[in-house]
Amino acid sequence: MRLLKLLHWLLLTLAITAPSIPTTLSAAVSPIAIDSVEMQDYRRIWGSPSGCFYFLKQSSFEVRQFAQNKTVAQTLNSNQKLISSDKGNYFAQLTYSSFSPTSLRVTEIRVYSCTGQMIWGLRDPGCSSFILSDESSIAVGIAGAEGFPESSLLFFGTSGIQVGSARVDNFSSGRFSEDGEFFFAISSGKGLIKFTTSGKEVFRYSDCNRYSVSRDGELVAIYKDSLVNIYREQTLLTTRKIPELAVRDVRFSSDDRFVAILLTRRLQLFDLDSSRLVWEYALPESGYQFFHFDSDSSFTYFACSTNNSADAPERRNTLGQALLIDANGIPVWQTELSYAEWSVKYPEVKIDLPARILTLLTAERFRIYSF
């Protein structure tokens, strides 16, 4: 009896401590096209199906929420610029004194929710550009042009009041963590810096070309040249050497247990607790390479796009593919793409699992699928 109890206890312990893997799925996925927009009618289209999409024209723009079937339209003057948070939950109209590169200065900023409700506005904020959060109406303004030796970050709260500042020499790019709790900035030659939303420096990481952060800002992937370093706070979890110098993107699952790394021709999923490779999907055709990918927060699906690279130069980047890969690394849907306009920006594919929406953007057309 005691032996049976001991075995029962061991089984429970293994069930609790064993590393989990993403949920196994059915292979039956058939996205259906529900809308299509011609790119020739717009200067630019960007956004996310989990937030909002922005359709920019010459003197106006539209904000569309496909999941809620809502559209907001506003005008845009010639001296104004439209920006949004990464997923499009918030947007801002920036008014400039001049579009001359030597005198670029924001004279007014107005921040809105994606429903078109103005949240706050500020005249003469002392900035040349802004970066918005998806979680709330907070913002970071860049005082001094990006890349200049002397530049500062100004941190604004949810009502537009400045709550802090930080000097970042040679600032090149920045972003909020998805939960809006931290702001990350690259200081060229001096590393990646993690700030609180009031401008207090938390950590400073090594120099990098690009980086990715988890939703809560706890995990950071830094990739430079052929190395990917993954940190939990300041503790180095793992270092991966990528021989082909081709890290496209890195994403973390919402529970911080898994990391997905997109390479030129491979998509890899790793368990961060054990540093083991869970699975790898390699492109079967040598004429294509991975270009972009997105995923839901739980890594149930990976939406990927490819473009052609092996054809003659005049045909390169005029063919592509969009595919869905499930939690086991198995492709469950694929569609072929072709377009006349040469571009290195497309195809771009994004996914919103709760709304069951997939979007596909090419040089000629924006498509919305339901699945």
C-alpha cells in the first residue's frame, strides 16, 4: 500500500513539474476570404487584427476594427502625421511646424483611442516624434532627432502630463512592452536600455542590432550578427549561434515558457526552462525564404509569410506564400501569392485567434480572412 501511495505521489509530481508543450490541434483549418482592399486607393495600410488597422489617404484616414466591424474616419492636414501603437489600440495626430528635415518639430500632439475619442492633447511638447503604448494612452516623446549624439526621452502619463525624462545618446529606436509597464530604447553603441514608464532606468543590456521582449517585459532576446542571447531580467538564460546570420524575428509565449525564432528558412520553437528544441519547421522549397511571422499569445498558431529569393533579380520578391503552422510545427494551411510590384516590405501576415481573423498584406492588396 505504501509503495502504491509513493508511486501515486511520484506520478503527480511528474505531471506538475514536467515541461508543457503547446496544445495539440486538429489539422483542419480553412481560412475564408471575407474582405479585400486594393492598395492603390491608399498611401499606406498598417495595424493588427487584434487591435485596429489604419488606412491612410492623401488628406484623410480610416481606422477599422474588423472584429467589431467598426470604422472611424478623420481628416489629416498637409503638416500633420498619423502614428499609432503597434497593435493600433491608440493613435495620435502630430502637427509639425515644418517638414524640413533640419527644423522638424512637433507643435501639437493629440492622442485618441481607436474608436476616435480624443484622450489628451498637448501644444509645444518639445519633441520631434512620439511612440505610443497599446495598453494605455501613455507615450514617450523623442527630444532631438533619432540618431543624434544628444537626445532625450520624455515620458508622458495617461492624461498627457510629463512624468519623467531620460537622456539616451544616439537613440535609434524604442518600444513599449505589450503590457505597457516598461519602455525599451536602443542607444547605438551603448546597448539596449529598459526603463519604467516614468523614465527610471531598470537594466542596461549589451549592444544589439535588434531585439524582442515578452509581453511583461521580463524576457528579452537580443540578436546581433550570428548570436541570439535570451535574458530573464538580467540573467542570461541561453545563447544560440545562428550560422546563416539570418534571424528574422523572435517571439515569446504569454506564459514566458516558450520562444519562437524565425530564421531565413526555419521556424524553431524552444522550451526556455530546459533550453531544448521542441520542434523545427523547415521550408521545403529552396526558392523561398521566410519573411514575416505572427502568433497568438499562447502559440496555438503561427502565421508566416515567405517571399521568393532565388529567381532572377527582376522577378525577386514578386512571389510569396502565406501559411499557418500549428502548435506542433505542422503546416495546416497555405496559399500562393504573386504581385507585379517589387517590394521588400511584403507579404505581411497577422493573426487574431479570439476573433479568428487572419490578415494578409501585399504590395497590391490587403486581404482579410476568417478561419
